[in-house]
Amino acid sequence: MDYTLAVYASPQFESLAFRLILRHLVLFGYPSEINDFVYNPTFPMRLEMRKLYPNKFVQLEEAQVYVFNTLFNLPEAYVLASLVNFFRKSSEYTECNLDSHLAR
């Protein structure tokens, strides 16, 4: 998974990392239902960001952009996608206008 000589059992490692991230998020106050998420090792795919956004508006060097650029980031990327999907589909949570909260 990295540039060392270590050999990892990738799907098992990714699944474990995914579950640990979810467990910690619940400890920080996220709904316990997220513990029911199941890692899908086929979801993440590797893409070249510069090919997707070949313009001057998305600068990958900017501090607000975090690039998931290693295989260790696959569980994190899937957690984020799963959380967005969960909160968008859940009737218990509603979207808020962040601009009004940030203006204070």
C-alpha cells in the first residue's frame, strides 16, 4: 500500500480502517447508525484531478483542498461519501445554509 517493502492485505486493512474511523466518529457525536455502514472496496477509484478539473479555478496547492493521493486514503474517502449519502437521505437531518452561519 505504501512505498515500503511491507505487504498489506488491502481489503482487510481498508475495512478495518473504515470501521475504526466510524467508531471514532460515533464517539465524537455522530449518529450510531453510521456503525452499520459496510466498506465497499470497489467504490474508490484513482483519478487524476488535473484531468477532471483542467482549469485555473481549482488549485490543488491551495490549503482548503485535501487530496486523497495514497491507498491509505481510500477508507477515508469512502467514509466521507457514505456520510454525505447518509445525511442527504435521512429525514432526521436537514441541510442548512452555511453562509448564514459563517457570516456571524
